[in-house]
Amino acid sequence: MSVVVPFSAALRERASSAHSTDECDGFMTDLLTGAGTRDDYIALIAQQWFIYAALEEAGIRMRRDPVASVFLSDKLTRLPALEADLAFLLGPNWRDAITPLPTTQAYVSRIRRVAATWPGGFVAHHYTRFLGDLSGGPFIGRLMQRRFGFETNGIGFYLFGDIADPKAFKSVYREQLDTAPWDDDEKERVIAEVLVAYRFNTELFADLARAKAAQVA
């Protein structure tokens, strides 16, 4: 008798095994271990703004979709926090001070293209970003807080104050993945799109490292 693996568990396993070791090297390793600078942190937050602007704009449209809308929650919204962080870090004219890197531009284009035609693809990107942030974000926020002397200003992106129990919230989200009305082919498509999102994240860290090296040169 074969054991049926819940979709959320299969997705988590495939995504975990696909993590490139490079994702934890270079730019992010420096930032997390103390070798990175405040400017590096600002550069990361700036790129996140472009990504979340696209993702949350797509989320507004997906509120009308019977499948994708189930995964949407105002408690996850990150854009206001990102804008407050950038205003604190760069000043009131922060929009004029940030530019999307090539990987960010490609990532944003992918999110918009997928969300325009494919609810499952939108869920793949939503899952990758928001559940990833809810899982690892508070830890990163605490590190940046200690490293750069922030209080809550500057790390709002990593704070989920409206979610009292992140573990329970993630459990409900995974249950929603398990009950989504997708057949096996669609589930494979969703997993493949999650892996695309992971690659974009890895490539973004490499892009940030290249941009930093170019400034130093």
C-alpha cells in the first residue's frame, strides 16, 4: 500500500533539495555573518521593494480568482513596511535613489506574466516569497537589528506583527495547498514554478554582489 504524500510536503521537499549552496554564499553570507555593510542591507531591501510591488499588485487581481484568493491575507502584506524601511534608510526621496537590477527586472516580469494568466503560478511565487519570509525573516531582522543598531525602523519588512502564531499560520497555508483543486500535472507545474522563483532569488544575490564589486572597482 503506497503512502500518499501531501502536496505541501512534496513541494517543501523538492524546493529544499533544489536549494543551491551558492544561495548561502557570497552576498547573503557576508550580510548575515557581519562582513556585509549597512549599504549592502539597503541594496537588498531596495530590490525587495520592486519584487513585492509586482507580487502584491498581482495579488489584488487574484482576489477575484477562486483558487489563488484563498492564499491571500492582509497579514502578509509587506509593501507598506518596505516603503517605511526605505524612507528611514534613504530619506523621503528614496524612490529616486533605487533602481532594479537585471535579475530583479526579469523576476518582476516573470511574476507579472505568470499572474496575468495562471493562478497556480501566482501561488507558486506567493508561497516562495511570503512563507519564506515568515520562516526566516524574523531571524534576519533580529540580526540586522543588532548589527546596525536598528530598533524597529529599518527592519519592518521582517516583522509580521499581525501574525501572532507564525507556525500555525504556515500550517493553515500548507493545508490550503493540500486542498487546492489541482491535478497531478498542475501540481508539477506549480512545483516547477517554485523552483524558478528560487533560482531568481539565488541569481539576485549574485547580482547584488556584482553591483557591489562594480562600485568598489
